[in-house]
Amino acid sequence: MRWFLPLLLLASLLSFETAIGQDSSFSNLETVIISANKLKEKRISSPVAISVLSPKIIEEAKAQRIDYLLNKVSGVYMPSIGNEQHMMAIRQPISLKGLYLFLEDGMPIRTSGLYSSNALIEINTSNIHSIEILKGPASALYGAEAIGGVVNFLSTPIPNSQLFNISSQLSNGGFKKLEANYGLPTSIGGWMISGALTDQKNGPLDYSDYSKKTISIRRDFKINPKWTGFQSLNYIDYHTQMIGSVDSLHFAQKSLISQQSFTYRQINALRFRQNLAYQWNENSTTTLNLMYRNNTMDQNPTYSIASTSNPSKFKGQVNSNHFDAYVLDMQHQWNLKAIKSKLMLGGYWDNTQQNLIAHYIDILKDTAIGKYTKYSYPVVDSLITSYTTQINNKAIYINFIANLSKSLHWNMALRYDDFEYLFNNQLKYGTPSSNNHFNNWAPKLGFTYHQKNWGGYFNYSEGFVPPQITEIYNTVRVPYLLPQLFKNIELGAWYQVPNLYAEFSIYQLNGNNEIISVRQTDGVNLNQNSGSTKHLGIEYQIKYKINNALEWHWNASNAKHNYIHTQIKGVTVDGNQMTAAPSYFSNMALYWKPKLPIHASIEWQDQSAYYMDETNATKYPGFSIFNIRAGFSFKKSEIWLNLLNAGNTYYSTMATKNFSVKGNTAYAYYIGDPRTVTIGWKWFIID
């Protein structure tokens, strides 16, 4: 049935004709991308599976959150777990694991080893110009955590002429957002300033208020014809109530009432970057990036709430995690015209100082209404964690691109990473202070072949993830852990004619040394490198220009994720399908863009069933939702209306079950947004 509906829709669209004209282009192969090789290259020369969300797509979507954009991409599913909090699934099951690298203008927004599943909260959505999604391991260029994929957010560039616009939007769910963008070009560069105020109160989901203040400032400059650069500053102030998940009883009752009444997350994130580039001659350029990150996350998290023998008393924690990071990234590029090739050498150094403090809390639950009503600190000292960690990540990398012929290209990359963790426990008990060292070589080799309208690529790549700070220092003794290793092999092809663009990629990704919790002979659970997994999949996209006013897009993926050698809580799950691993996810859209100053689209997202637990005993059935968007421009204004989840489908963005726990509380469902109507207005004051 999931295959029949897309084919039926396609057949109906092919029979539809209209005479209205529209500006549309299928220049995917000529698209210039940045994140594939850390330098500007055409899509046709890059042996990777990469998708680009263009400024036009982003502008027309008028998305409240980033997941509304990324879920348009084949092989990508970003489930929302409330108020911009999220998980991720790119060539991996849905999870919170540190298997993805998030970049802003080619630089990581966080330190490796301190992965946050909610890192994209720290992106200013009003400053997104375009997004590049590179799928599969990319550690050969970007280092740790670039396993399932790399997501690179490109910020709004300095405009060619002065601009100033403001926009506002609000929804029936209590969501309000005000944005402003100001750009000023100068004779030696220019300025771009983007800011937004976001607020949500009394939404359809109980206990779901949040606020976010963001500002991004960029200044480009040109000292002389050889020296250029820019400075950028990004600041995020975010606070949310943490609604968390609901159990099976509440989900079955379609209850939108949260169990929470005091959990929260507060983030303050600052990033400053200084970029300098020196062009020695037309074939040689050196680029230097200096970055400072200041990040604090305070929270009373829902995921730390645990039961006791008393059904009305629970335990949890309040914690504060802070880090200061100083980053140096330097690279030199040669254009070797004599041998029709490019060579890039680079070095990277991230020195981060991190500290974490956590306190026990006692929690009281009103069992009559199923809600956690209040918490208190124990009378005895409540301090449970207090430590500092210094993280040193030093790396060197090389990338060589050669034209073996007019149609055949060769791409090789290799990176060496060295990690050092200096852990200092501030308490007299718990994990002993220690130093840990990790290193890794990550290679990549790829070939591309292209003719006028078609082409393909082959790619072998490896990726790695060092143990996260919370994986190695959360027990009474420090486990001996190695980096998790992933090996990927894939084959892809594309085809393009004036009205049609199609692309697919087939991959196999094998994971080894994956970190899992293993029960020891003394009864203590300790993290070990004992897991291995296999991920097989195909990703495909089709863009068809039906006529001058209609376009049809289909982005989808089929995948199979299996445990190969894994033991969880003493139970062997070898051969089972992995938890929260849908075998199919699709985004299909029909766009209407006439010459008139109006546009509209209807979008269908479809996800298959998946197992909720590692023993493959319980399934979630999946979901299908429709989104409708429309906009109209007049004079210097634009208005739009978005109808999201138009059918008011009741669904979970992600559902899991703890197979070792009995009762309703073994289940966790993150409730998807009900039908939401958003209206917006944008005023181009200077354009």
C-alpha cells in the first residue's frame, strides 16, 4: 500500500496539464556544494550521497523548526520531541546517540566527546540560507561523530544591495515568532544581522511552553586583493518546559496531558568565529579559522526520573553542564593545473574545558492523576556529581582530487585524530580522576563518472566516535574503551534531463566496537566495546517538472538495521532488528508555482512500522501525515498560511519499550503535533 499510493499520485499528475508559466530549474548536477570535500565543488564531482536544501525551498517552507526542513530529504528523519528538542536518524535507527556532526559554515557547533542530541537548538533558524546533508561516514575530513551524516547549515551571506525585512507568524498552538534581517554591503565587505524572538504558551500539548532568543552577526571584510575574511557571532538563549514522553496508557487514551510539572532545559550558547584567507596566487590559498564556544545547559531532565519501591516517590537530578572551547582550523589548497587535480592539507585543534555538577532530588508523584507534582533536595548533602574535564582533539587531514579523464574523477581523503581526556573528579567518591587517550586514522576513497545527462559514483569511507564523556566517567571505575568504528561502502547514480532529475544511493554500513552496557561478574554494569551492527539501505529522490507550474518531488529510503553481535542487559539480541528502525520513510510533495505571485504545496510524510524493543516483541505501526502550505506576495509584503498535520493524525514521532521493565511505564511515546494552523506576514522594508 505504501508503494501503491505514490505510484497512483504520480500517474494522476502526469495526466494533468496547464498553460501557466513558472521559473523552475533542475540544475542539481551543477549545484555548488561545500561540505562534501571542505571546499567548493560541483555535485557532479563528489562521490558521496549529498542533498541540498536550497534557499528557495527554505524560504517557501516558512518552517517553524528545522525538522520540517530536514524531513524533506531522502534518508533523513529528524523526530521532534518537543519545542525544537529532537532526535536524529540518518542511516541509523532513531536515537540520541552521537553519530552525527552538525556544522555551521563548515565548522562544528559543539566539541566532539560532548555530543548533545539537541544540538540543533543552538542554530539560529532566522539565519539559515541553505542546508547541505552529507550522508554516510565523513570522518576522513571532519573527524569524530561524522558517522550517519554531516549536516552543514550555511548562514545568510552579505547581500548585493541593502536589505531590511521583518516577519512574524503565529499559530493556533500558542506559537509566536518575530524575525528581523538587516544586510548592508560595503566597498570592503559588509554586514548581515539576523535575529528572532520565539515564544509558545498554552499549546495543545500540556506543559509545552518555551521561549528562544537568537541573534547572528556577520561582518565580511577585504583588506586587499589577497587578504579577505569574516567575523561571525551567534548567541542563543533558550528555555523550555520538558514535556517528555507518555506511557502506553496515556498514549492509548490519546491524552495530551503531560506527567511533568517542573522539568525544564535552559541553554545559553555563544559562538564567535574569526576567518582569514590569504590567496598566494590564483592556484594557492591558505584559510585560517579561529573559534570560541561558550555553552551552558542547565536542566531538570525528564529522562533522569527513576522509580523507587514506593509508587508515589521517585528520584531524579538537577544538573548544570558548561564548556569553553577554543578551536583552530587551518588548511591550504593548491590547484595543480598541470595534472588536473586539487590538493588540500589541513590541521585542527580543539581545546575544551568542561565541568558538570549534578544534585539528587526527591520527587513526589500524585498517582491519582499520574503527574509528578513537586520535588525537593534531600536533607543530607544532595551533591552526586562534580567534575571537570579537559578535552584536547588534535588532527591533521589531506584531501586529493584528480581528473583521471574528462568524465572520471578520483577523490581520496585521510585524517588522523588524537583525543586526550583529562578527568578530574571533585568528589572524594565515585569515578577516580584519570587521563584517557584515543587516536584514529579515517580514510575515504571515491570515484565519480559522468556523461552529459547521467553519472554515478563509488565510495568507501570509515568513521569513528571516541567514547563520550558521559560513557566513560559515569561509573565507580573507568572502563577501558576504544573508539567505535564504522565502515561504509556505497554506490550511487543520477540522471537529469530538462524536466526530470533522479538520484539513488545504495549503501552498507557496518559498526564495530559499539559501546553497550554489559553486566559484570560482580553484578556491576560497565560500558564495553561489545556491540556490532549492520545497516543496509537505498535512498532515492525524483524531481519531475510536470508543466510550467507544477513540480512533483519524492524523497524516500528503504533500510534494514540489524544487531550482529550485541548483548543488552544480559540478553543476546544477535540478528534482531534494531530498536526504532523504520524500514521505510518517504516525503512526497506537489508544488504549484505559477507566474502569479502565489505558490502552494501539499506534502505527504509516510513512515513504516518498527520494533520498539531489542527483543522484537513490540511494534509501533508508523504514521502518515499531510502538510499544506500556501503563500501570496504583493508589493513589498508576503503572507502565508501553513496547515501542518492537516488530517489531525494522532501519532508518536518516536516510540520505544524497555523490555526488562513491566507495566505501562515500560513504554515511551513522544506525541507528535496535532493539526496546527500557522499564519505569517513578511514586510520587505528595504529590498
